[in-house]
Amino acid sequence: MRQGRVLGPLAVLFAMAALVSAGPAAAATGEIHGKVTDHLGEPIEGITVCAEGLTMLVGSECDWNTDADGEYSIGGLQAASYRVGFHVEGDPALNYVPQWYSGKAHPEEANPVELAAGESREINAQLSTGGQFKGTVADLNTDLPIEGVEVCANSVDVRQDGEFGYCGRSNAAGEFAVKNLGTGHYRLEFRTEGHVNYVEEQVPQAPGSFSLPAGGEIKVEAHLVPGIGIEGTLTEAGTGTPVTGLLAPYSVPSACALNPATEARVKCASVGPDGQYSIPGLPAGETYAVAFALDWVEEGLDLHPDGYVRRYWQEVPSFDEATLLFGSAGAVFDEVDAVLSKGEEVFPNCEVPSACPSTSPGETETSSPGDTAVPTTTLVHPKSPLRPAARPSRCKKGFRRATKNGHTRCVKVPKKRRGHPRHNRPASSSHPHNAK
């Protein structure tokens, strides 16, 4: 005779709670699986496959790497319509054109995959070899290789939502490769960041472009012009600790080099985890103002607050008081630091006049307690190129007098980078770019 187990009062309560919490059975989830091969039918390992929901209520799920047999599986999918795409996510050894089911070159042409509750669908793909750009990046004056330049292939054809862009980065020999490209017309963009102090370029210049055939290869030799660099550290007022950014919904604070005539951003850089920033590759022979914690404003709304009050270099609150920087090619201004206080933008900068909040004539923007109300007209930019500047009688240590557009100011004397010829030779006015 089989004996049953007698449950105590506490065990009975737990069992009843489990039955109540279980509720109705959850809807069964589906799966999309399959195999990815090349044009010869050989399996490809390392391809990323994603199932993208075609409605706002359905997200995307991916299998980030096909296995050695080229197989993938994406589970946990709810009943919905999906767009299935195949692409290389980041393996530099692979070179295949992105594709969408079934065999489509563009995402908006993809055949939708209708998945019922609990259904398993097999979706296979055969990928084509991608086109690529290969070449070198060198200093215009010395012809020495430049390491760390990001090279991106930007399609000049009509791009569709969901298409991929690919980039490469130059190595110590200045060599780069940009792969996984489909047939089309492209321009190469040479981007610089960190301590790579060169002016960014597009090759060829618009409206020109490279015509890349399917599986083709184009070689490019690019020569970049040394620029001006601005570097420094941002710290918090009161604590002296490095500014690292606040929690959501705040964005990471940035430092920006501004056009002194229009206040438009020339180039910006986000602050790093140590509070440091670096803005390289500013065109030489120009004058710059430097702003910190400058929020982006769109249509009069501060959509990307960073949680800090905007400041300009030399700890001044207004653009008109900012000390300007001027240097020759290869110069680097270091220790352009700032101390930031937490708070919101009182008068956010309008990128274009139409984005400024409209107010009636004579009205002023609402200011925070303790601030003086500023007339709305003071928020309208751009300013005149001949913005008045006080003529200084003398400059403090580390600064010199400089005259531009008939105005004399104190500007910081830049420090030359040592140990690399590219920082000590004058820039040429020519920009040779040769495609082979």
C-alpha cells in the first residue's frame, strides 16, 4: 500500500499561493532558425541574424553569431510579423554584404515573416562577398602614417531605415580597410578623436563619389592636414572631483569649440570617465571660443540636458566674455579646464533663430532665483563678425596679444607637441587625394 504525504498547514498555504500566482497559461513563444552560407554553399561562422518586429509593440531579438555550421536560432518570439536580417556585426575577418529575407538588398524590401504562437520557422540565407575600400592615411607634410583615424564609408545613394554603415580604423602603419559594402556610390569620411590632431576630411569632396561594384575593391591614399587641439579636465564645484555625467535622463557633459562670430559649434567632445576631454583636428588659422556643458536645443526644447550650468573658458558665464584661442597647425592647448556647477540651462543656446522660444516684444525669459532677467534679444544668434572686443593693455603670463579683424585680444600661447615631426612643420594649402 502506497503511503501519501500529509502536508502541514504552512505547506498547504504555499501550495495554494503557487496555484493562484500561476494564473492562465502564458502564450507559447515561437522560434526562427536556419543556416547562413556563402555563394558556394559553404557555412559562414560569425554572422549576426536579427528578427525585427514590424510593429511598435514588438521588439527585436538577435543571435549574434552563427556557429561553425552556419546555423542560428532566435527563440522567445511572440506571434507577430518580423523582418529578418543577416549582417556582419564586428568580425574584421568577414566581408559579406548585409541581406534581408529573402535575398533582398534593402530592409524596406524584405519579405515579412509571419510567426504564429509557438511556431518554428526555418529561414536560410546565402550571402554575397562584400565590396571594400583599402588604403593608407598619412600626414600631408611629412607623409608619415597616422594611427587611429576612423574611416567610414558613407553611401551617397538614398538610404533606408535599418541599413548598416561600416567603418574601419587605421593601424600603426596608417593602413585601413572598410568592408561589408554593397554595390553603390560612397564617400570616405576620415574622422579624428582623442589625440589624433588632424582635420577631418571627406574623400572625394562632394558632389564626387566612388562607384563600388559588387565584391569590388578600391584603394585610396589620403593625406590629412595637422589641426589645432584643445584639451582639459572638467571638475565639479565644491567637491573638485572629475565630472563624469549624471544619471538618466541627463546626457554626458561635453566641451565644444565655437565659432567666435556665430557661436556655432565647430567640434565637440564628450567628457571621459576621468573628467578629461580632447577636441582634436580644428582647422588652423581660425579663432575659437570654448564652451562647457552646452546643451543641445531643438525647436526651443532642451531635449538633452546634461545637468550642469553652461560655462565658458576662464570661468566666465557668457559667450561675450570668453577668452579666444588661436594657434598654428599642430598646436595643442592643454589645461583648458573648467569647474562646473550642477543645475539646468537658464537660457539654452538656440542652434538656429527659428528654434528660439518665441516671446512678445519687451518680454524677458524667466530667470532662476537670484539671476537677473535678460532681454530675449540677447539670445538671438548669430552675432556680427565684428563683435566688439576690449583692447587689453597687457596680458597675463602664458598669453599674448593678437589682432584679427581689427580687434586685439589676449590669446593663450599654445604648446607645441614634441617628438613627432607632424607637429612642427607648417601646413600646406594643398590637399592631394589619390585613388588607385
